[in-house]
Amino acid sequence: MALYNNLKVKAYGKINLLLDIIGRREDGYHMLNTVMQSVSLYDTLELSLDETAPEGIELICDKEGFPLDSTNLIWKAADLFKEFSHIRFGGKLIVKVEKNIPSQAGMGGGSADAAAMLRAMNTFFGTLIDEDDLCDIGVKLGADVPFCVKGGTRLCQGVGEIMNLLPSMECAFVIVKPDVSVSTPEAYRRYDLLRDPPRSNLDYFLKSLSTGNVFSTSIYLFNVFETAIDLPEIAKARQDLKEAGALNSLMTGSGSVVFGVYENEEYAKAAAEKLKDKYSCCHVCTPTKNAYELMWVNR
């Protein structure tokens, strides 16, 4: 049974500061070297329980195109959590979702929501499942979900499940979304067609990151999917961010969100002011040390 009447959490999005593909497993999954960073742009999930209704799940969200059935990662996360913890909801578990992270844009919005759901249920039902077990549940939902359980700045390897904590950059980001969509399976298909893909300078990136120098670290931002996808809208967004003062800019994940790195939030806000008329999706955000935050609970 639930310990609380309702509970509300933040699910922070992520960007990839570096993303390289270094091989492929026998099962077809690509092996990655990627540095992921949680950022302060977030969705919210509010959980409540209707004890008068039959056992089940109800999703509520006014975002157009947001699935409200068992295909949603939040619903799948709830089912897996219930199976792992052997709990009963004790009624209908209602999850109200507010979407702010752009969908299908490389910011891990679905993964962030799924991870936040796992953490929220752990609190809501008082199950005391440890973080590593939550990651084990999460990887069944997607390769980015374990990172979104832990958050911060991490080097993620394997298919994304092998993680090492890194220091965070002191900086701010401007995030824009060009009017173009990118399919992740299509991005991988295009990568597989590349004869001689470029490679990241991971060692230089990590050494620079360890010094805390945002200028030198920005030099080594890298995403191999930019070469594979090669869309003019992505290139234009990167250039727009640089012309608005970014130290460097990069597409995140398989796109299509592009971010620029700025020395501080003041500079980032000034840049966003210049770009907001060009991009309907334009946000200023900062690095966060967590992927999840409990906003409030009511007993």
C-alpha cells in the first residue's frame, strides 16, 4: 500500500557532451563511449492513488501525441517495478505528467520519465529498493534509463549501462530544436553505412573536463551521428548558436536538439533572447548533479 496520498517529482533531461560508437556486439547492439550530462530542463510526474477504483494505472497528460496506454515508458516502468517489488497498488495509480523536455529529440525525455517513475514509486510505496537494482530494472526499458536513474555527469560505456561519475562543467546551455525529426534506428542505419567514421578524442575530453576549464573542454565536444545524419537544419542550428556567442555547439543523441555551451547563465540568456524568434523550442538550462528531484509529498 502507498505511504502517501500524492507525490510530485522532477525528471531532468540529458544531453550528450560526447557520443562515439566503438563497435558492435554479436546481438547487434552498438557499443558506445558517451558522456551524458543531466540538465535543468525537466518534466514533472505527480502520483496519486484512487483506493476506490480497481487495481490499475491511469496516465494523464495534455501534450499532443503523448501515449496514455501501456506503450508509454512510464506505464512500463510501473509494471516492471510492481513485478520486481511484489507490491499491490491498492487501487488505481494515477500519474499526471507535464511535458517540457522535447520528445524524440535526443534529450532522453522518455527515459527520464521512466527513471523518475521508478524512483517515485520507490518513495511512494516505501519499498527501499537500492539504486543499482533500479538501474537493473531500468535497462530493460532502454539503454539511457540507468543513467537517468543516477544522473549527473557520467561516462557511459557498453550499450550505456556501464557508468563512471565525472566532474561537471561550470557553464550554461542553450537548447534549440530545429524543425526536423530524426529516427534513432535510422541514425544507426546511416552510421553503419559510413566507411570511415570520425572518432572522438575521449582521453583529451576527460583530461580537460577534470581541469574544470569549460573553454578547452568545449573544443572536444563530439557526436558521430552528426556525420551519419548530415542534415542542413542541424548545421544551421549549430552555426546560429555559435553566432550567438556559444563556445561550441553540438547535436545531442541522435537529434534533433542542438545545444550551445556558454560561460554562464547570463550569457546563455542573452543568446536565447536572440534565438527565440528563430526556434519555437529554445531553452536555457544548466548542468545538474541529479536526474531526479522530489518536489513534495503529502501523507
